[in-house]
Amino acid sequence: MAGMRTVEELLKLAPDLYDITVFGAEPHGNYNRILLSPVLAGEKTVDDIMLHTREWYAQNGITLHAGDPVVRIDRRQRVVQSQSGLCVPYDRLLLATGSTPFIVPVPGHELPGVIGFRDIADVDTMLQAARTHRHAVVIGGGLLGLEAANGLQRQGMDVTVVHMSASLMNQQLDQPASALLKAALESRGLRFLMQAQTEAIVGKERVEGVRFADGSTIPADLVVMTAGVRPNVALARAAGLHCERAIVVDDTLQSYDPRVYAVGECVQHRRATFGLVAPIWEQARVAGAHLAGAGHRRYVQQASATKLKVTGIDLYSAGDIIGGEGSEDLVLRDPRRAIYKRLVVQGNRLTGAVLYGDVQDGPWYFDLIQQRRDISALRARLLFGQALCSQTQT
């Protein structure tokens, strides 16, 4: 997604500047990875989430080598070599190698039936397991883990989510919102083991169960690891590019080699790495402009917003939900309607928002956070949303 979005931005500005060659590890064109969860849940098909067909590449004069990843970069000769042995020279190189799922390295993690949740092949594996097996365990109660659990449950599996923290989505939600989310998912039939430490995955020829540090074991025909990702920097590191946690880039998304750019989950900008689509789209816009020779843009990190893609459950999280010294919380609770809102205010500015149940004002709160707007005049009614605040102003 990140790489081809950059190509789109480049084509808008300078469609004839380069001969473009694209290598990809997967055997098809690019697709919307964010929508893998609805595919797993049966709400969309693989065709629905494809962003560019092979015809689009051809129409734009782009040479696509799908299913043939680059395995070596020779920066001195400015040549890339693919798995099939194909060698292609470059004037500019764009790396968008993304990230790989973190597979918890417990005994048994290499057994058949233990997978990540990253690509179409993973979804196919899960759908096949749902047709022939019953028990699924998802390790990791973050955004991706809950979407995987919901999809597997929708496919008829008995699903248990294992999470080391006491709160679901603890990176995006506070405890009250997390508790509402857990109750809603439990009412749908999902089970949760909180503050549980996986000790081993057991089985002989295939996964059969998951054992925990307290000695207990639960059955598992499928184990999905959603305990985080790691930037995929092996290729860049082998080429001698400067990497820390990820490929280090400057404000133009240029690496330490001025001919090599990088975007997406494989990059590190001012010590931060990225996993949400909004900052990656902005990276693509900046990198595309610089590749086109219109290099006036700079990448600036901004607050990000998070939504959960589970039908019937509405939550929204944006900005700094933790707060700090001098910050204040504005809170609205309506237990009967399962509505919870918490706004974090620092001085006269909104810095974070957690919404559950009623999320229609989420984008408005997000704009207030990004614009660093003075909310003094809105403060008394801020929790009640944009419509009421607009009436107050008029």
C-alpha cells in the first residue's frame, strides 16, 4: 500500500519522468491490507480489496514482477536482484518492505496451524481452518487481534483471545472503554484470558493446544499471533543502509543514501515507527513529490486516530489518551446506553479523545487535536459534540 501510494503521487506530478519497475513478494498486485479483517469476516471478497489490477500497471507503463521479491541491493552498482535472478538497474530506489508479524518464540511456535495475520495467504489459512477445525486461539488483544477473533468467530470457530495486559487495546483505550468493549465482545461469544502468559504451544504434527505459565492448557486447532509487528529491514540492513529499529529516514523520506527512499512500516522517522494508514499516506505524498523533483514538502508527524473494524461496535481513539502533568479529563458516562466519552485537555487545547458507543464526533475531535485549536469557548459543551458547540458559537 505505501509503495504504490507513493507511485500514484509520483505519477500525478511527473508521469513520464521514470521507467518504473515494481517488485512484490506476493503473487498479485497491491491491495488494501486494512480490509483483510472484513474479508476474514465474510463481509468482503479479495477482489473487493484490490487497489490496482495488473491492467492498471500496464496502462501506466509500470513493469510488475509479482511473487518475485528483491533479495539483494547493490548500492555501488545501483542494481537490485530478485529471487528469480532478475537484475534491474535504478536511478532512484523506493523501499516499502513493510513489517512482519512478531511470532512469540515459545516452544511449538513453528507447528503447522500457528500463523500471523498479515496478508491474503494468512486469511486463506484461517478460512481453511474454520472449515475443518473448531478451536482458535488469538494471542494479542490489540486492534488486529480483536479483528481476527471477530472474523474467526463469524466463520463459526470457538475463539479465545489471550492478552498479557489487563485491558484490551491498551495502546488506544483507557480502562473504562476497554471494559465496555470486552463486555460487548463477550456477549457475542468471544472468550478472553487476560494477564495470561503463553508458555508453550503444544501438539505433534499440528497445533493442539496452548499452555500457560500457570500450568493450564486450552485446546487450539489454530493459533493466530497478533502480538505486534517488526519493521522488515533485513534487505535494507544487508545493503548497508543505516537502520535502527527500522530504516532511518529524514523529513523527505530519504535514507542515508540519497538515491534510496523508504516509506511505510519499514521506516523510522525521528525515532518513531508507523503502523496506521494516515501517517503512511502523508509519507507517500512527501516521497512522491521529492521523487518527482517537486521537493518542497517535508514530512511532519501528527496525531493519529484508531477505529475497530467490528460490525456493530463503535469506538474511536485519537491523540494522547494518557495525558500528563497539568492535563484534565472531561468524562461522560451513560452505562444504560453503553456510551463513554473521555476528552483529554491540556491548557486550552484538546490533546486526546476516547469514544465508545457514540463516535460520530470523533473526526471533529480529531480535527481539534490536529489544529491545536483553542477550545476555551467550547469547553462547557465539548463533551456533547460539534452540533451543540456550533449552536453555542452562533
